[in-house]
Amino acid sequence: MLKDIHLIEAANCNDRIVASLDEAARRLFNGLAAAGNQELRSIVWVNPERSEETATDWLDHGASDEAERRLGFSEN
């Protein structure tokens, strides 16, 4: 996971968005966010390769901060 921390650091310095194909890193960071890491819970993560995420359309329309795209999101 340490090798992927640059994704979070870059997001923190910019728009708090990560666009990455790395689902392993996403699962790790998502788990930390779900466990209560508030810094990670503000990061939006999209995978442009997953069609159900409609990442390109979302980006084209301004990449609004949608709760369900944030790390650690839970509908509970």
C-alpha cells in the first residue's frame, strides 16, 4: 500500500479525486476509510475501466463530489 500512497497525496494536493485502474489499492484505502480514517473518507475514487462507474461522463460533467464515489462510503 505504501507504494500507492502517492495517489492519495496527489488527490489531497489537488481536487481530492483519484482516477485509477488499481482496484487492489482502492480496496486497501477503502477499508481504512471505512474503519474511520477521515482524511481518506473525503477522497473520491473512480476507475475509468469500470463501465458501471461512468467515470468519463462524470468527469465531463464537472466531477461533482458524490458521496457514493468516496472511499469508505456505506449506504447504512
